Amino acid sequence: MSFAFDDASPIYRQIADRIRGEVLSGELEPDKPVMSTNQYAAFYRINPATAAKAFQLLVDEGVLYKRRGLGMFVSPDAREKLRAERRERFFEDVVEPMLAEARSIGIPVSEIIRRIEVHEHEEQDE
Amino acid sequence: MTVRVEARNLSLDYGDVEAIRDVSLSLADGRIYGLLGRNGSGKTSLMSLLAGFRRPTAGEALVDGEPVFENGNATRKVCLIREGADTVDSMEKVEAGLEFAARMRPYWDDAYARRLLDRFELSARKKVGDLSRGQRAALAVTLGLASRAPVTMFDEAYLGLDAPSRYVFYDELLRDFMEHPRLVVVSTHLIEEVSLLFEEVLILHEGRLILQDEAEAFRMRGANVIGPRDTVDRFVAGMTVLERRELGPTASAVVYGEFDDHLRRKAVEAGLEVGPLPLQDLFVHLTSSQEGEDDRS
């Protein structure tokens, strides 16, 4: 279909990931309403039950909360919570795969550290 | 008032040909089902039985617990749309087709039918016999959607539509389904394009129902494991392997079953690559490998 979902994980998880991303980036603000299940379903051309499953997952995680008759809203602490989770996973998800790649192609760790330090200095100079 | 469709040990023979063999299923209201099968797998026969177009050779087709064949009370709730709007006489105008549907279909929404014709850019004044294949398909899906029947089935009816019109159909199907939830069955052999619309999928193969599952769960059941031959073989030992291929020292195996995160991690730790399997591929493997197994036995 016209929206690029990949086959590697269930569609509802990919939708939940996108919503989490929007909360992290601040596009979705605390205590502001999120589009309805039906709007998501129509937009992505997916079964509404799939969209509902994504929302339920985010409610269970505390990223969204439900207000009776009004729909879904972003939890006030959702962004901070997601940031904390990502920080926890940063080394496992980002640094370790990078080190594995570096090892396999023969880049020494000292070289990586040097590059990061140069980068840091450049940013401080700006 | 919710509607329910059931088949109990349903069979249909055409002479010596067993079109449907011992199919049992239960379909619930408020869901969109995808009925998948290769050409000749029995999709049309099964839908014809569920719609009461044909009398079962054995078993029962039930709507709300009542046998559907020659039962006006049951057939009134069901609308089966086949390719090419074959319920409308080719000498008639599109308009006459709509009027006929309005008389026959207790839940018919005439205003909606006319909005759909507009969206498909089809004039009600045209003679049905003069319509192109795509226009006939547009008329067919219009009759199905506007029927608002509690059980609405589309038997590949939309496949004659060109790509932009197919997307109009998908959008309208979803939108109208959300506004007026009902039991929808869509049969197809082109899976990739419509699979996201389905809540559940049913797979027919050689007249038998070989699978009924949540679409999302089914999507996750296949995986492609690639790596050194021995490692792959050790890893997939005991799993259902649908296909195995070799390229020099490398092997790839298509496996079927619950492939969860734990198993995925184990594969990666063993130095294997795990690739996803598109729904269409999984379907192809399931409906061709079975044949292979039959040959071997």
C-alpha cells in the first residue's frame, strides 16, 4: 500500500513507534488529543482493529490516556518517560552495534573516541 | 443485533469435482475478513454457499444459526458481489441496476450509491452492456458497499478496477465499515495490496480451509533464516520449514511458526540473519508446499 510499513514487526507496533516518535519530538504535546483510531485507520489504510491495538499498547505503557467520550490524550509525563527509556537502551541499541561494526572492519576504539572528541570540540567552538 | 456466519462440515461437489471439502468456520460481526486462495481453490464456491446461492452437498451454511439456502430471512442479510456486476442485465442502464438493488436490499443507501458512482466517475445513464471492465467493477463494488448488508462479501469484485479506483474502493470500504460496522469478506489472490485492511485471514487450498488467523499474527508467522549451511540447519531443526535453498556454503530456510523476539535473538547470536517474510510470500509457500507434501505421501 502507499505507506511504507515493513514486514519485520507487527503493523500495530510500527504505528505505536511512530506515535512514540511524535511524542519524543514534541509534535504531540502533553495533555493534547491524539487523532482517533478511525482517523489513523483511514490515513494509513489499515484495519481499525490494528490501529486500536496500537493505541491500547500505548495506554498500557502510560504514553497515552483515555478520556471517556473525548478520545486519547498524551500523558503529561510521556515524553520524559520515553526519553528515560531510550537513554537506558542507548548503549545497547546504538553504541554496541557500532562497536561490533568497528571491530569487524578493523577500526580501533581509540580512533572512534578521537573522532567523538573532535566532534565535541567543533560543536563547542560553534 | 449482531450477525454471525458459520459453516459446519460444509462440502460442495460439482459432479466428480470436490470444490469445497469439509469446511467449518465461524465469522463474527464487525470484522473484515480476507479470504485468500489461489485460482480454483474454492473461494467463489465457499462464498456462494455462505450467500445461499448454492445448496451444500453436505454440511451446513448458517447465518444467525439458520441455514441460508432458500431462506429469505437469511439471504436478506447477505450481499455477495461477484466480478462484473452480473446481477444487472447488460441491456439495462446503470440506473435500473440501482433501482433493482433498492427494491431487493433492505439496508440499501441510495444517496451513498450515487456518491460512489460520482467517485468512480460512472454515469447512471450508461447502458451496462457498454461499460468497460473497470466500470463494471466500479458498479459491482458500488452495489456491494451501498447494500449495507450485515454480511457483505466481495468475490474479487474489485480486481477489474484500475489502481486509482482500487484505492477509492479501499478507502470507501474502510470509511463505510467504520461508520456502519458489519461483517465483510473480501476474497483475493493479490494479497499485498489489501492485507492491511483485514482483521483476520482465511486461507483456502484445494477446497479445504487450511488456516484462520488474526492477520497481524499471521503476518509474523513466517521468517527467512539465512547463514552458513550447518548453522541454519541446526537452528531450524524441529521447525516447519516451507522452503530451503542453497547458494554455495550459504543456506536460507523459510520457516513457519511463532517466531518471537527470543527466537530472533537466538538466531542473531548464532550468527544468522533473520529476514521478514511478506504476507504474499508466506501465502505462496503455504499453498504450494502443501501440494509438495501431498505428492511425497
